[in-house]
Amino acid sequence: MSSTAETYDVGVPRLTRSTPVRLAPAAPALWRVLDKTGKVIGHLQAVSQRGGVRYRARRFHPASRAFRELGEFWTADDAVECLRFAS
């Protein structure tokens, strides 16, 4: 996972899997991922890389007061699934 990649405004990602989440804009190329109760479970960030756009799954870690990257994925669906099932 490279922190030097540029964020890329691709518009709101269209989730193709039936998942009980919704995306709320947070910044250009960045969305909050909310569960069915409205709780933020993480962030989804579009990142431009050679070969296309990848989606980065990030979650806030209160003890360190920082975001942790959980992974980069070729689809928004995969990044959202990572946020849903990561503990």
C-alpha cells in the first residue's frame, strides 16, 4: 500500500453486492461507510494507480488517534466487505 498514490475523484462508487451499508461523502474521493444503524464503520478512499482506480479501506483506531489502512482493492465492494468483517 503506497501512501504516495493520488486520490482520484471518480464519483460515488456503485456497490454491486447487496450489503447493508451506505456511503456518505466525506471529501473528494473519500466516503464514510455507514452500517444499517448509521454508525460509521470506516472510510472508503478512491486512489489512482497505474492500471486503474483502487479502493482503500481505512478505519479509525481510537487508542492511537489515527486511521489504519486495512487494504487496497480493485473494487469498492471488496473494500467495503473488508470494513464489514474486519475486527
